[in-house]
Amino acid sequence: MNGAVADTGLVERWRELQGTYLRTSMAIDRALTAEHGIGLSEFEVLDLVHEAQDPDQPCRMKDLSQLTSMTQSALSRVVDRLYKAGLVDRMTCDDDRRALLVGLTAAGKKLHTKAVVSHRRLLAEHLD
């Protein structure tokens, strides 16, 4: 019985964290969609590509997949949507033809510059 009492505190903390995450992510998703025409998943990929991208070398999809909690297939779908929207380029790696590289286009950089302000503002509003 004592273990169950201790577990109650853990469960409450878990549910509080979960609630904070869900409220914050939904608010950010709604705002990014309304203000910039992209959802939170698309923004997260743009942000990760921006942070991981060497100015002279796009980042590898494999590296992106290690930076996000998305499954490989979900990440591929998001990158496909960003590619179709003209926000990222996809190319094969000269060193390894199996590797797919992703880089921001000029339009992707411009959108990221605007959307990151909204994203960080909303994070501050919900987490501070």
C-alpha cells in the first residue's frame, strides 16, 4: 500500500507534465497555423533543419530523425509537405547515395525567421 501512495505523487506529476505539454503544443499549433500557415510538426522540422544545417551542407534525414520524437515515417511525411510547399530542398548525398539531405530554401529561411518569433513567444507565455 505504501508504494501505491508514493506512486500517486508520480502519477500526478506525470499528468501535470502531460497537461502542460498538450495545452502548450495545441496553442502553438493553432497560432502557427493561423499566423504562418504551418503546423507545429512542420515548424519543428524547419527549426531542427535550421539549427542542424551547416551553411555549406544540408543536414541528413538520419540526423533529423535522431533530434525529434517523430517516427521515421512521420518525419518523412512532414519533410514531403515542406518540400511540396517549397520550404525545403531534398537531395541525395554525394558520399552515400542512400542518404537523403534536407536544407532550407530561401522561402523556408524566411518563414522560419518569422515563425520562430511566434514559437518562442508562445513557449514563454505557456512555460514561464
